[in-house]
Amino acid sequence: MLRSIGAVILGYLAMAIPIFATTTWHMILVLGKMPEPPAHMDLPVSFGVVNLVYSTLFAAFGGFVCAAIASQNRLKHGLVLAGLVFVLSLVSVYIDRGQQPVWYQASLVLLGAPATAIGAWIRAKKEPASAAAVGA
């Protein structure tokens, strides 16, 4: 049970920390500073597209890490993390409403959870043949 909880938490951190660090670096590179929290971020479309690309890749990595840590039912653990990502992205849309373009917020909701599930699926498919033979 603790391993399952740890897998989901560490999978989330494996995606959240690099996304936060890369977004911070990217924003400072583009704007020269971080904007104040209540301010509307009027960023170029290219910023949003690049952010979506690396956020999606890091989400897949988080799903992979979650599935790698889980000792059994790897895909199931990844799907739990994907559900958590989906819910948190909806919460983010609500909190950040009016501060980010709608297309960007919708893309985060639509890409994050599936990318997380795909990362977990990739790891689940890499199950060693010896482990599968032992279970048979």
C-alpha cells in the first residue's frame, strides 16, 4: 500500500518539479522576470506551444516513473496518477481562469492525463520476460 502511494507521489513529483523548473527558466528567458501572480500573462503563442511540448513530455516521464516504482499493476498506478493529473489540471483551469488563453488551458487538460497514461503504459510494456515467466 505504501509503495503504491509512494509510486503515485514520486511519479507526480517526477513531472511537477521539471515542469516548474523549466517553465520558470523559460519565462525568465522570454520575459526577463516572473510575472506577478494576479497579472494576466500576455505571452507569445510560441511560449505556450513550447510549454505544452515539454509539459507533455514531462507528464509522460512522470507516468513512466510511477509505473517503474509500482511493484505490480504498473499501468493501474499510472492511470491513478493520470486521473490525479486530470483533476489537478481542471483545478488549475479554475484558479487561473482569465489569466491564460483558453486554448492553452484546454490543451493542458487534454494532453496531461493521456501523456501520463502513455508513459505508464510504456513502462508496463517493458516488463522483463523473466518476470512474466515467473508469474506463469
